[in-house]
Amino acid sequence: MYSPPLPRVAHPVTDRQELGGLEASLHHLISDHHHKSLGLRDHAEKSKKDAIRSATRVSDLLVDAVNGGVQESFVNEKRIELEIRALTATIVRFGKQTDQWLAASHSINTAIKEIGDFENWMKTMEFDCKSISAAICNIHQT
């Protein structure tokens, strides 16, 4: 059935060679591990720098996109402010013209009223003169 392993007989020369080979293999494994770790670290560092560059580029593009709209809005706002100032000046000018037209129409209206008053006065004077003339004729005939 099961037989226990046979005891190994130590050979001083063979054991040293085996030990040296094992030590060299271990040293080789550690060296390989160290080189792979350095390679992975370099790769990770390079990937990190690439990611940072990409993130910076994306953030710059986003800022440019947002600022483009903001800049366009700012330009439009300035243009609107200039238009508002121009419209305000036009409104003030039209207001002064309206006041001048109102003053002129008021003057004309007053002059027409005065002409009407004068005409009425003239009619009254004419009637009074005719009345006086008729009274003098009546007195003179009697």
C-alpha cells in the first residue's frame, strides 16, 4: 500500500550545488519580480500621466465650451446695452419734439381762440354800432 519515502542520504557536494542552484533561482525570481514591478510602476506612472493629460484636455475643452457661450452672451449683452442707450437717446429726442409740437399746437389753439374772441368782439361792436346808428336815426327822424 503506502510506503514511506526513503530517507535521503546527504551528499555534501550535491547538496551545495543544489543549494547554490536554488539560491540562484530564488535570486533570479526576486530579480525578475523586481524588474516586473519596476515595469508595472513605470507603466502605471505613464498611464497616470496620460490620464492627467487627458483630464486636463477634457477640462480645457469644457471650459472653452462654457466660456464660448459666456463670451457670446457677454458680447450680446454689450450690444444690447449699446442699443438701449441709442433707444434712450432717441426717446429723449422724440420727447423734446413732442413737447415742441405740444407747445406749437397750444400756441395755435390760443391764437385761434383769440381770433374767435376778436371776431366775437367785432360782431358785438358791429351790433352795438348798428344799435347806436339806429337810435341816432330814430332820434334824428323824430
